[in-house]
Amino acid sequence: MRQASDTLQVLSSRAGRALIHGGVHERAGTDLAWAWFNLGAAAMGRTIVDLLASGKADQLAMFGQPWDIMEVGAMSLGFEDAMTALDLCTDAVLLACGRQPLASGQFYDLGNLRKLRLQLVAPPAIRAWIDHLLRHPDLALLEECRQPLTHRFVRRQIFLAAGAGSGRSPSEITTLHGQGSPQGRGSIAVLIPRLVTFGEMQLESLCRAILKDFPAPP
């Protein structure tokens, strides 16, 4: 995993330099760097839940926290930091498409991307990235998993594995917000790795799209 992370760091750096070389606001390059940092934090959440799921919770003893807190930490790192990384990617994309930084000093996010999508004059590879991201089912799932951690508590179902000597299994989570009845979303042992990987793949594909649309500096 470390090698993949290092490769993504190099790719993010190259894409950031290409944007700045192409006359895009320098914040776009910083966005990509911070997206990589946030995905590194998200990957820590993936590691935590992987250790819990594989019966290696003892390797987390250094934190001095019980199982439940480790789960909340894994969700916070996995869901929130992956979502932050995608918001940072969005800021870089909108700047690359010629939008000026907001006068308020705030960064663009996915909500802005959805609102401005049809108005954007986007280079072809970046346009394809935008369309793919906004259609991807994992984006809606990530937003749904991340929302309760920011604004509400998370309803969890706790399971004990059957059999002598078996321990606890990672919790399953249920969404509480939005219209209609709560919807079960499954085990965090599946959700966190899936959604962190989704974030990593989106940053990688964005960087490759940028390098297609913007000549890399010598």
C-alpha cells in the first residue's frame, strides 16, 4: 500500500505542476497535494478497520482506546477524509476550468461542481472525469456514510462472531438522515476500504486527466 501511496503522491505533484505551468491559479496544485494528504489519513482508517476485522485488534493497543472508539476513529478517517479529498479535487477542477477563486476565500466543493457543471468550459479529459465522478454510485454512498459523522450520531448494529474463542465483528451502520426510513449500509469492514479506494482512484484518474489536458512542464 505504501508503494501505491508514493506513486499517487508523485502523480499529484506532477499534475499540480502541470496546472500551474498552464496558467491555472496556484491553489489548484496545492489542492491536489492536500487531497493526497487527506487520502493518506483515510487510509489509516482503512488499516484500523482491517485490523479489527482480521482479529488483530491487539495491534491497535498503542492507541489505548476500546473497540468502539477505534471504530469511530476508522469511520471518521475513512469517510470524512476521503470526502475532503474529493472536495479538494473539485476545487482544483473548477480552477482548471477557468473559475476564479471565491471572493469569500472558501474553496469550491462537490455542491458547487453540481451547480456549475453545465456552465463549465472544461478540457476533454477533465470533462470526462467530472461526468464519471458525478455518475459513480460510490460517490452517493460516500456522501451518505460521511454525513452522519459530521451532523448526527451513527446508528450501529453490533455483532458477536459465533463459536468458541470468537470475538466481535466490525459494526454495520444505518443512515439516519434524509427522506424516508433509515437504510442499512452494511459493515464498515467493507464500506471503509471500498470508499477509501474509491477516493484514491478518483484522485489518480483526475491527475491523469490533467496531464492529458495540460502539457507537463519540462
